[in-house]
Amino acid sequence: MTTLHPLVQYFNKPSKDFTKQDLLRYIKEKHVEMINFRYVAGDGRLKTLNFVLHNENYTNEILSCGERVDGSSLFRNIDAGASDLYVIPRYSTTYINPFSEISTLDVLCSFYDKDGNPFQNDPAMVMRRAANVFKDKTGFEFECMGELEYYVIGKKDDLFYTEDQRGYHESSPFTKFEQFRKEAMRMMTSCGCLIKYGHSEVGNFTLNDYVYEQNEIEFLPTAMIDAADQLVLAKWILRTLAVKYNVSVTFSPKITVGKAGSGMHIHTRLMKDGKNVMLENGKLSDTAKKAIAGYLDIAPSLSAFGNTNPMSYFRLVPHQEAPTNICWGDRNRSALVRVPLGWDISKNMAVDANPAEPQKDAIYDNKQTVEFRSPDGSANIYLLVAGLCVAARHGLEMQNALEYARERYISVNIFAEENKGIEYKQLPASCDEAADCLEKQRTAYEKYDVFSPALIDATLDSLRSYYDKHLRKEVENRPQELLRLVEFYLHCG
């Protein structure tokens, strides 16, 4: 089996087994000139620290010891008088920088405090704690993958027009930015991302001589920490590549009224001994239903990590594919939690489609996932994934989880006639409401010391700083004010 990750090929081993000595050998043999430390701070965006490699001793020193940074400039609620933190490289995340004109290695880092302990509010460390607690308390491993939706904005042309809001899976030349997407996907793969596929999405329109085209890149399920790293790198690659193409990329959840917004749906699955436990005898397992119950129960507070600026709540409105009602269903895009087609069938469709194919067993194992549909590109990816892991564990610990899930299952569109009169709890309608929900449900996150009280407090402060409780009503029928908000939050996340 081949891989497009050059370092995996060079060392002839998976990235999880990379060592410092591997990196030192590569740097020497390939004459690498620079190393970039990369890390996600409190705002959820990737940061960079550049090192020119003077000699072997210096290279060994920075890879062994990391470096100091100003924590008060990277995280809320850190006293500037005692703000130093260490950033320590995680060798397994190293990749060749695809944009650098000189030979450069990038490596993702974790934060440590003055005593050499993991920094409590480092989003990557919160994820690690969530994963460890989940495995310890349930015996399962939590895996996930993201669907990254985004708009590309470029100069309009008059060639091969596509009908407004009809761009789903369109092909060139009717789609304008397919080559951009494919080059981004190749770069992501070279950096260690596990790509499932990419395609144009439903959203497309023109405005003021610019074409807005929605795309999506979907990943493969993997360990939650790796999945979050990949989403962070993917966003960085798309934005950086956009400069080369002289276009803009936005992950903003809403960029105009009446057009498709962009989400960042997260698929999850629970694994044990390499086996997916979401199915049992071809049906959704009780374990999966308990996890779903957890997602639904603390869904209001998950908005605090998955929908982090006011534009998020212009996307989460009734009668759209973006969910507002807290319920779940099979293949149901109007529900908050969706159980997508998972190949839980006995027929070999490939043999039916290809009569000359020798009869073989279908390869359908481990495909079933459960999709959480409310998050968007404003999310702090690490905290969102950690929160989903907490929610799944919460569901497995709930005494009445199966009954709770059964009562919130829907079989048809949430807005269909059959559902009239049924009352479902609603997701928050603003950052302010999301903060209130997090404050009420904070003990679920603080349990087993996964999220620190200080981190929850900082999240509450950030959400409440928008004062957006009535914002949707205030800008109704005021298109210029909405446009101002769109432009302000265009490059969120």
C-alpha cells in the first residue's frame, strides 16, 4: 500500500511511530533549512513559530526542549505577570510544508506550564484528557471525522453557468474551482490528512461580479486527536492556497440570506479491539443509541464549542437543512443527529453492478457512523471534538439512555405533517443562549477534570461578549447591517 505522505514513505513506518532521531536524520540527509512549530491557541486558529536551523546541536535542542511563548497573548484569563508557557513538538504530526520555497518541516505542538505539566486549558490537552477518560470509563475508543464545507469566492465569468443553488456534485466546467479543491486535497494528503472525498456542494451564486461556489472535503474516521489535527491543517491549507489562486475562502456559517450556509458536521463512531460497535446484527446497537442520547442531552451546551460567533445562529434557523430541533433519525437531514447509510446490508452491490466480478464478500465492516450536524466553521475544533467525546461518555453513563433516545427518534422530516404537535427541545438561538446552556450543563464537561472550570469560564466570557441575544431580530429587513456582519466574521475559525 502506498501513501502520499512523503515522511511516511521515507521512514517506512506510520507517522504515530515517528521519533526525534527520525526527524534529525531526515533534516541532515535532506538539508532541511527551517522548522515551524504550529499550535492551536484559545481562538482555535493555527499559530506559527519559525526556526532557522543553524546547526545539528540547535536542531536537537529545539526538538528536545521546545520553546517558550507568551500564554497571555494566546489564551484568555492568563495573568500577563505569569504567562510563560512551553510549546513542545509532537513528532508524529510532522509534515513537509507544501508552501515553503525552502526545505521546511512543520510540526504540531502541545502546551506545558512552568512546572512541565500539560497546560490545563490547551485545547489539544483537553482532547487528550477526554480520549483517555473515555477509554478508561467505557472501554471504547472514540473516533471521528469531519465534513468541511467552505465557499470559494472569485471573479465571475460568463462560461458554463450553473443554476443558483444547484451546485451539488457539479463537474467542471460548470464548477469553477474544482482544480483548486483537488490541489488542496493533494496537499492535505501530503501532510498526513486522511481524505475520503471532495465535491462541489449545493451553494452557488453570483454577487457584484463575484462567483461564490460552495465545496466540501470529507475525511475518513480516525482517532479523535488525529481527526481534529487534520481539520485544523485542512483549513490552513485551503486559506494559504487561496492566495496562490487569487481567490478567497470562507468557512463562515452564513454569508448571505437565502443561500446555503456552511456547516462542519462531525461523524463519530465507537471502536473496541479494532471493531466498530455502532452496529449489532446489522442494526444500530444499543451502545450507539446511548451515545446518541448523550449527544442530544447536552446538545444545547455543545453549541458553545461548535457555534461560536453570531453568524452561526443565522444558519441555525427552522425549515433549513441546518438543524434546530434536538432529535435524531435515520438518513434524516432535518434532525440534529443523523444515522447515515452505513452499508448494514447483506447484498454485494459491486457484484450486481459488475456481473463479471468474481463473487466475493462485501467489504462493509466498520463503515457505520453517527453524524452531529449543528457545528460550523467557527468552531474551536479541538474543544468541539472533546465535547462530543464527553457527550458520548455522558450517554453511556445515563441511566435512562435508551428510553431517552427512543422518545426523540423521528422517522420523517421534522417539519412534515406527521410531526405537527410534537414538541422538541431547541438548540440555542444566539451565542448568549449558548453560554446560558453551557453554564447549566458545565458539570458534564468538568466531570473527571476533562474541561477545567477556568476554560469553561473563558468560553462563557467569549460567548457573552457578543451581546447577540436579539441580533437576528434586530437585523431583520436590514440587509446592509447583515452584510456588515458577514464581512466582519467572514474569516472566522
